[in-house]
Amino acid sequence: MNEQNTPCTGAQTAARMHIGWNLGNTLDSFAPDKGLAAETAWFNPPVTRQVLQAVADAGFDVIRIPVTWSGHFGAAPGYKLEEAWLDRVEQVIRWAMELDVYVILDMHHDGSAIPSPHAWLVPDAAHIEGVLPVFTALWKQLAERFGAYGDKLIFEGMNEPHCGSDWVGNPERYQAVNRLNDAFVRTVRASGGINQTRKLLLPTYAASPKQAAIDALVLPEDPYLLASVHAYIPTEFCFPAREVNWAAPRTQWGTPADHAQLTDLFDRLAKRFPEQGIPLLLGEFAAVSKPDDAQRLAWAEYYVREAARRGIRCLWWDDTSGREECMGLLDRNTCQWRYPELVQTLIRAAYA
């Protein structure tokens, strides 16, 4: 699907976005031995055109399609991607592109924190020389496969590149992420055509919003790039109780300190990125449902509104399964919204 229009810069693209939705725990499921069945390995049904239509109809104008490639490519030297998996991913991308929304294709759990020989994308000095040939070979194939799709298809080089349980990083690991980001940009640009100006999304180490990580991110000189961080903040409010072992889980939000925490987050991010001419997507955020879900509504409204005021676009992480993080909004079997008031709040805050 060729597009003849003059390409937008990364900043122009971000300015045209409002609010996004993640197709979580689906094509990104880390199930390297299951082949095509990996799509449903984390308890979700197969993606349908109707699911994506429901998302677009609600007002989301960005759909992120996380994909894990581990278990779906061959050995060195070619690291050839599995054709059947590529076909399925392309089918889902095509459905989304037909809705005239922005679509993000990424490389998701290939550096999974789950111990596995398939978790190959490890950004540190000990692994980087072995990682780069695999990484560039895969993105070369992806750039060629999806190179004819229009300008609204965005490539995201990595999801949350990190080393095992280290979600903070250090200078050596920050440098490894910068090397991978640079290799990603060069590989896609070398494929020519629309890919010479395709928008590319580059994360910090672990997609962390912490100051050290955002300061360490080095973007190549290229007007078609966007930066990416993820922020589930406050974590003790956003995540389920069983995942919060460092603080008391919270069901309430809205104190002056709560507002100040988010204000500080967005002020720091805006100072580092949009105010320096670097467009920023907050590629994942969400919070689990609460006994009094008015608390989550208040948090979501403030979060999205304050981010949007600073030119930062937010994408909700929808895992939908109800078994893990329980951040799902859409019932993918019925294509009905489980929390319609929350969806309306997100859309209203983003478009305000």
C-alpha cells in the first residue's frame, strides 16, 4: 500500500495523534515452542478484524501491535523469519491499517525477563556483539516485508530492552541500547522506499522514565524519529497487589502528593523530549480495576490530560485476559467495552 503524500516528521506525526491502545498479551505472548498457537498462549482469543474496529470506533487513533519474534526465526546466518508467523502478523497489521489509524509494530518479549534460551535480546557489553547480527537480520526482513505499507505504519525497534531483572540499568547498558537503536535506524533506512522516511520509535533502557535512563538516550540525527518510555505510576496503584512487594497496594488516588508525582513525571519528560524537539510516546500505561473505580477514572483523566498538555501521547496497555495484570478494557470475544466510562474518560482527556 504505497502512499504518495509528503512524509510527516516525527514531531508532526505525534502532533496528529491523540490516544492509543495496545493489543497486549496476544502476538507478543512469550511461547517460543508453540508456533502459531503462541497467539493464544496467554489466554486471549485470536485477533479479529472486529476487535480492531471496536478500538478505532471508540476513538483510539493509535493501535500498537506488540509482537514477539523469539521462536519464529531460524538459525544463523540468515535468522529467517517463519513465513506463517509473518503472514499472521501482516494480516493483523493490514486490518489495522485499513482503519486509517496509526499502527505500531514492535519487537516485544525477545528480551523477556522469563528465563529462557530464547530471550536473546540482552543489551549489555557481554552480549551486544552476538545480539546485533540477529537484531539487524530480523529488522532487515521486517523492513522489507512491510516496506510498502503507508506512512501510518510505525516501526518500534524494541519494547523494554533490559537485562534479566535489572530494570534500572547502568552506563554500559544504556550504551548498548543506544547501539541497538542506531543499528535499527540504519537497517530500516537502508531498505529504501517509504522506509527512508518511516517513523521509527526508539526506547530508553527498559523504556524507563527515570531521569538517568532518559538522559542517557541518544537519538541519531533523523527528523523521522520518536522516543518511547513506559510509565505505570504510581506502581502500587497501577499493578495488582500480588505484583507489588515493595509497598502497600493502593486502591485510592487523588491526594496532592499523587498529583505532584504525575506532574513531576510529565514535566521531566517534557523537558527532556518535546521541549527539545523530540516527540515522545508514552507507549504503555494502565492501572488495574478498583473496588471503587472512580479512583481509576480520576487517575486516568489527570494522567492523559497532563501528558497531552505537554505534547506527550499515551497508549493504554490492554492485556484483556483477566488472569494476569487485569488491565483489560475490551472483551475481545464480544467486542464490548468492560469499562465504557473509563474509555470515554481516556478519549475525552486526550482530545481536550
